[in-house]
Amino acid sequence: MYKLSSKPLISKAELSERVNSLAAEIAAAGEFDILLGILTGSFVFVADLVRAMPKANEKGMRVKFFKASSYGDSTESGTLTVSGMENLDLTGKRVLLVDDILDTGNTLYRLVPMLKERGAAVVKTCVLLDKPSRREAPIEADFVGFKIENKFVVGYGLDYADDYRTLPEIMTMEEV
Ligand code: 5GP
Ligand code: MG
């Protein structure tokens, strides 16, 4: 059994400040044709990030999502299921792949080559959170919001069995 922590791990103010500075770091690294968000956990982060990124032109950057899930109703990693990538034309595109959290690394490690197979010229990765102590696959994200300890986190789009996504702060789940 898990229960929600009483205090946030990352507050609203900290999230907002870091998302703004991360958007500036990404912009300084060059332009991207398309931002690809991984559903469902990245939806809040992507919404805040794109509004903090300076527009390269009046059209801005394209934003698309596809679904990748490696978690069922538990906090243990399982098999990766991908859907919604079928109709993505990435030929010659500079892609920014955005996820909520980099944990074992198995998800991004498998997704990056899939995007290159679909013709992407460049694939850079961006995650809000990184748990380096849990890494299994040899991958680091190009842009990282916060490095955190090995705790299961929810809120700001992240779930526990599909709950808690709408909490405005990053909270931890504690075993009871
Ligand atoms: P990885 O493949 O790097 O192990 O896992 C990436 C995915 O696992 C993330 O996109 C996220 O959906 C899920 N995940 C990993 N750690 C956490 C966590 O602490 N909280 C939540 N809610 N999801 C997590
Ligand atoms: Mg995910």
C-alpha cells in the first residue's frame, strides 16, 4: 500500500522556474521542427514547456504526441507498448522527444532508434525528471529538469495507477 506524501518534493514555483530555464536551454541548442510528447505522463510538462519556448517563426513548432507505456498498475517496470507512431512523418526533421521521467532508461533507449528509422534527422531527448540511480539502459537525456533520488513520484502529469495526474506539484508516494 502506498500513500501520498504530505509535502511536495518539487513545488509549483520550483517547477515553473525550472521549466522556463529549461526552455531557454533548449532554444539555445537550436531549433526543432517537431516536439514529440510521450503520453500520458508528459502532457502537463509539454504544455508548460512549449509556452515557455521562444517561437522560431509565427507558426511556432509542431507538437504531436504518441503513447508509450511501460507501467501497468504498479511501480514496477514492464513491457513497452507503443501506439500512434504509425502516421508520424519525420523525414529530415529535427525532433525533440519529451518524456516525464527517465528511470531505467529502457523507454527512451528503445524509442530514439524507432524515430530515426522513421527518418528523423536529429533526435534530442528532454525529461522533466531523472532518476540516475535506477538506470539500466546506456542513455542520458540531452535536457533534464531535475535529478531526483529513487522515489516514486506523482503529480504534474505523472500518475500512480492513473490517479494523481492533476496535482500541480511533484509529490512522492510512500509505502505504508
Ligand atoms: P523507464 O523506461 O526509463 O524505466 O521509464 C520511463 C517511464 O516509467 C516514464 O515515462 C514513466 O511513465 C514511468 N515512471 C518511471 N518512474 C516513475 C515514477 O517515479 N513515477 C511515475 N508516475 N512514473 C514513473
Ligand atoms: Mg511514461
